[in-house]
Amino acid sequence: MSVQAPPLGDLQQQVVDSLRRDGIAVVDFRDLHGEELWAEAQADVAPWVEEQKAALASLGDRPEGKDDFIVRRYMRQKPRVPFTLASPWLRIGISDTQLGIVNAYRGLQTSLFYMDNWFTQPFSGQEERIASQRWHRDPEEEHVVKVFLYLSDVTEDAGPFEYVKGSPTGGRWGHLWPWAEGKAKPTDEEMAAAAPAEDRVTLTGPAGTMLFCDTGGFHRGGFAKTTPRVLSIWSYVAPGSKDGHRFEADLEGREAELSADARAALA
């Protein structure tokens, strides 16, 4: 028999309330998921991070595209290795703890569309932002929810995530370059003139900082100058809005162990 998702706890509800108010919420991973899962995730990613740090010496002065400054741990695997329930990343992504927040915000059972570990490479010679380093709204759908977990300390020099609070459709700044009207990428000057400084936030933070975000709102990140940024990402969309998942999963016959929300997230 499948396990049903429990009602939201106080911390989960606080995250949902913040998402509804501002489009973004910040929480400590350990407060939400516990110390044991945090230690498992850190141990799993550590060898890969060391490999990426060793490769930094071969970087050029500036990136030419997004694939130059973001190294994806799993997306670029060939052949792609399926996630199993032994993976902390899959268990986090389909946990009732995390899905409870995302689904409550969206008002439906979401699909886990994408997940990966990212290593953002710093380029000290880069002067202008490119690709997702510029202000933009994500195209997947109007209220796609992404969850970012900082796996390293993220300072101003590590390309922190930045967000315009209240900018998703229906929010106080949702009318600025609306999602439905295309792929606007306003400049710093245009955004500063349109949205007040108190709603343009820069999310620096120590390892363990977790961001829940409606990335249909304006955001940017990855403009790292001197320090790498390591994070994990999970992306959730409405069921049927995308053709399949951007990862493989093999539950090894353990589907019955999952809640209805978890099974829906992987359907």
C-alpha cells in the first residue's frame, strides 16, 4: 500500500506562504530534511566537486555560452545513468517534505521535470553577463517551481541567485515584461527603474541554504568572478506540460514504497 503525504508542518507552510507572497522562500535544508540526509548529500557530491576544482586551471578568460560556465553532473552523462532510490538527490526531489511545499503552492500534483548537480565556474575576466546570468523569466511554463540547494558557501563573488520578489504572473511586479509576451531580458538599468531595490534580492548564503522559487518570475545567477558555486537543482512543472523528464529513474520495483505525490512526480 502506498504511503499518503502528511499535512504540511509549520515550516513547510511558512515556505508556501512566502512563495505566494513573493515568489521565493529561503530555508535551511537541515531544518526541512534533517542532518542525516544533508550529510549523505554532501558526501555524495564531494568527489565530483574536487574533480571540477582540479579542472579550473584550464579555463579561459570568459565564457561564450551557458554550457561554458555551468558544469552539469548528470545531464551530460553518456549514456545517462538512471537515478535509483539509493540516490539522495532523487529521494529529496520526490520526498513528501519537498513535494508538499511545491504542490501546495501550485495547487496540483506536479511532475519532477529536471534535477542535477551544478558546478558554476568562475571567470575573473568576464565583464558582461550572458545567457541566464541576465534577468529573465523561465520559459518552461508560467509558474515553474525550482528548488536550489547551495552545496558550497555562496558569496557575492560566487554568482549568487538573484530574484525580483513579486514578479511571477499575478504578483505585484508580474506586469513587468509579462511572461506571456516572450523572452525579455531587461538590463540592470531597466530593472532598477522598474522594480524597487527592496524587491531585488541577492541570495548569498552558507552551504545548506535552500531556495524555493517560482522562476516564471524574474531571476538571474551564475555570474561567478572568483569562487565556484556548487548547487543541486530540482524543477517542477504541471503534469503533461513537458514531454517526459530530463533524467532517467529506475525504482527497481519499489514503487509501492512511494506516496501518491511521489509516484505522480515521476509519472
